Amino acid sequence: GAVVSQHPSRVICKSGTSVKIECRSLDFQATTMFWYRQFPKQSLMLMATSNEGSKATYEQGVEKDKFLINHASLTLSTLTVTSAHPEDSSFYICSAEQREGETQYFGPGTRLLVL
Amino acid sequence: GENVEQHPSTLSVQEGDSAVIKCTYSDSASNYFPWYKQELGKGPQLIIDIRSNVGEKKDQRIAVTLNKTAKHFSLHITETQPEDSAVYFCAATWNDMRFGAGTRLTVKP
């Protein structure tokens, strides 16, 4: 149990375009989903926390207008990188928790390359 | 906010030896401490966790110990195998989860 999927697994896009990444909890309902960014050989950096039906809470320094998060249901959250630039290239990982303060289960990640 | 420090940053052991990774945290209110294993190009996978009302937990070759007074917790892997090679992250949770910087474990056959 506790499987989280992400789609796509990797994406290459041109500078200036937008990219949407989906995160789904497959066998449980997630009260909260999280979006992380990870640079090579570094730890996970929390970008934002989203709860179903409400606005996401962004970490300091993360531009909410650039990284749009929609948490449409208890099993789906999306991250849209708008007007992507090469510096947005990174590994984006989502996670989901069933209850507050419980275990976070991570998706397999999405590698974004902006040319 | 919570600050989690993890040591060592890299660890190389011979197959069959034990590996120990240590983490300290700053917020005494933290009450949940998971450990994740991340293989190259993949998302972190939960391998074991412990709550603040427990001092030790074991699952086959993996064990975690927690010292709440000293605010540190450790991951112990016994009889290491090459497939244990990965990056391991500790985390501490109160209101939100904060991760350590990670330990790159290499198990040499």
C-alpha cells in the first residue's frame, strides 16, 4: 500500500513554456501533499504544502506565481512550472500523507530539463 | 524551525559490515522520525520510522534508535549488501518534516 505516482517521469521543454507535473496517491486519500525540489547530490527542499480544496502554502523564497499548485482532489495534486527557464531544471518530487503528522510517501520524481 | 543535521555525508563499508548513520535535531517537540532510502534517479522510499514514545525499533537488518534527551537518532544497518548502496535521509517532524542533508552509503562487494 501507500503508493504515490508522478507523471511524467521526465520532461524536456523549451524556455518560456509551461510544464505540468501530476502527483497521485493510488491507494489512499491524501489530506496533504507536498512538493519538493532536489538538486544533484543535495537534500530535498520543500517548495510548498497543499491541502485538498485550499490554497497551497509556499516556503519562503518560492514564487507562487511561477510554481502553481492545484490540489483538486484527495488523490491528485499538480505542479505547473510556468514560463520555465533553464534554472528551473531540477528533480521535482511529490509526497503525500494520509493524516497530519503521519508518514510521507514519495513519488518517483520528475526530472525537468529546460533548454 | 526544526534543524536536522546528519553525519557522515559519505560512508563506505565492506559487504557484511555494519553501517551507522546519525542525526540530531533541534526542536524538542519533534515526535516522528522517519528514514528514507533514495536510489539514483528515484524518489525516497521509507525504510523505517520511529516515534518519540519508543527508544528503538528493528526490522530485519535495519534498526533505528532514538535518544530524546540528547535529541539524536541513528540508523543501523547490519550485514550490509551491495544493494544497500544509496543515499539515506533522516527526517524529524513536528508541524512539518525537515530532512537531513543525506548520507551516501557505498557497500563494496
